[in-house]
Amino acid sequence: MTEETAVPTADAIGVRDAVTVNMPADSAYLSVLRTATAGLAARLDFTLDEIEDLRIGVDEACAMLLSQALPGTELTTEFELTPEGMRISVSVLTADGRLPARDTFAWTVLSALAGEVDSGVGPDDRVYIVLYKRRGTLESA
């Protein structure tokens, strides 16, 4: 990620809890990831609509990445829970480190569902998509 990125980093948002899920880079396992996403979002008291948005958003991000994942590798998902929301980073090893296109319908849907979205390439051509969803209604003190 770059400094111009709109998606907050773990240091900037004060992570409360962090969970990492590693699974085969195969769409057959995505139901496990959707369930984990919903459970963690419920811990933060997201609304039912926000939870469903996150489930669909994670599914969409995975679909964008799995198409270029190297066979036999893992899909890594990192969840960071904060008092304000949740940051989700999904990544896979790829052959060429090609970023997902941002001018597609899929990216537009992902942005609408998650709120803040970014992507990048890490070491060894590991491509990642980061979603950051803030809770819509924070309780006032």
C-alpha cells in the first residue's frame, strides 16, 4: 500500500483483535470464509445488512483473486477488528502480480459493499485486496 491509500493501516486504527485464516486457494472453501466474516462482524455489533455486505464483499474479493492464484497455494485472509470497524485483507500468490482492474463492475460492487477498498502487490507477486468497513451506526456516549 502507498501513503496515499485511503484504507487505514493496523497501526492507524488501533487493532483490538486480529484473526488470520489460511485455506487452499479454491472456491470450494469460500463458505468457511463467509461464515468467519459474519461471525467476526457480529462481534463488532454490525447490523445484519452490514454483515451481509461484508460476506458478499469478501466473496467478491476472493473471486477476483482466485482466478489468478497459483495452483496448490493458499488464500490468506487477515481480519483486524477495531472499535470503529473491520479491516479485511485477502491475498494469494500469483504468477505475474497483476492487480485487479479497478474499472470493472466487480470493483464497483466491491467498493459499494465494503466502503473503502484498495489493492496491491507484495513480495513474491502476492496480490492482495484490502476492505475496510466502518460500522454505520456507532453508539453515542
